[in-house]
Amino acid sequence: MPRKLPSLNALHAFEAAARLESVTRAAGELHVTHGAVSRQIKALEGELGKALFAREGRGLALTPAGVRLRDATGTAFQQLEESWSDLRRTSAPSALVLGCPGSVLARWVIPRLPRLSRELPDLKLHLVVHEGDFDARLGGLDAALLLAEPPFHESWQVHELAAERIGPVVSPRYAGFDSLRERPPAALLDEALLHTSSRPQAWPAWAASNGLQADSLNFGAGFEHLYYLLEAAVAGLGVAIAPQPLVSEEIESGRLAAPWGFVEAPGRWVLCARRNGTDARIAQLAEWLRRELAGATP
């Protein structure tokens, strides 16, 4: 006898919207449009004959039926993800699926892959670019390499790798480079600073560490991702703020300079996995990453 279930796509869309408390964020996670998620939810409500969401101010609130379905779908999808991951690991040897932001992947991970292959030849990685917040279940990933501030999800097993260190960097091609590099950190209050929306707290954290008022900072061009921010700095467009590991190669080659050094920031480099996971490769990778962040260069 066939199971009487609604569309799994519709349930998936509803579960994401209920978990993230936003149709927009659900659409981003599922890589579909806002309208597509809304249509799937409306189809479920039509088939059920009950509302799953109710308007609450500018946001959405779950109805009693929505709460019940959220709990059921959340549990079901989590069990499916865990079973699928276990099956992949117990079949033919598979790559460890590692997610990380694009800037970290391009500027730090990729240059180190040859050494990783030499030193951990049995560890195969499948690398996935992930921008924005990682969900509590790390959907589709075995682990995530993050540069972020705690607290982290309680459902994660967190391997702390290193403290975040940040500092202003500037190219010798920048018009004011020669005079600016001889001046104290307060000189940057007169600069139109390059910044990124992915790390908005970086400049204020640096200012506080140097005894400067964050509200005195003058921001210039902004970039969506850290990768493009650093490319703009290398091109001589201004002074940027950067995590030390991501610019070590440019500083060593002279493409960038860090005249004011680096300071510890609230963020942490961490490798995260599901708390109930048993993959020994994650601890192995964490130890390797920890050594690299302690000072190795590409």
C-alpha cells in the first residue's frame, strides 16, 4: 500500500523555513527563489487544510499545526542525513566533505593542499564553498572550517584550532603608502578604510585593541566577501583589515605590508562536526590544521 505523504520537496521547503524562521533564508539555503518556497508551503497548507504559518508583525510565527510538523520533519530529515552520511562512510572509501568560506578556501586551504596530500596521503577531501551561517546540522557536510566568533551550535563538536589575529594591510602600490607606514595606528582614522560585510566587526575590534574609538573610523569602499577585499588591497585601492593567515603569503612576497602588526580578535579558527559523529579523520584533520595555523606558510 503506497504511503500517503505530501511532496518531499514541499516538506523540505517547509522544514527549512520553520527551522530558519524565514522564507528568505530558507530560499537561500535551498538555492531556490523566495516564491518557490512560498508556493511549496502554500501547497502543503492546501493539502492539509490548515495554516502552518501566521503573520506576526513583519515576521512569521508557526501555528500549532506548524510546530507539530516542524518537529516531525526536523527529526526525520536529521535522521535521513545521519543515515546517509553513515552509509557513505561504510561503503567504498569516500572523501571527507569539508565546507568553508570561499576566501578561506582560495587564500589559505588551496595553497596547502599539496602539503596536506604529502603528509596525510590517506585523507581525501571534497571541498565545498559555503558563505553565510552554517546550520546546526551542517547539512551535506562532514565538517566545516570556520573563522567565527563563539558561541557555536550546541550540536557541534568543536575543535579549536587557533585564535584569530587581524591587522591592517596595505600595498606598496597605494598612493599614500610611504608616508602612512611610518605613522602610528591613529593615522588610519584619516583613511577611507576598505571593509567587508562578511566581517563587519573586524575594524572595530582592531580599533578597540589599539585604544581607538570605533565610531571614529572612516569607511570607504565595501565588499561582499573577504576575498575581494584583499584583492582590492593588493591592487593598491586602500587599507584593508585581514586575518593574518590569509595574507601571510602576500606579506612574505612584498605584495602587502602590515606596518601596524596584528592583534588578537574575538574570533576563532575552528573545525566543526556533528557532536554524535565518529569519523576519526576529523580529529586527524584538526591536528594538521592546528599545526598549519601555528605558523606554516605555503
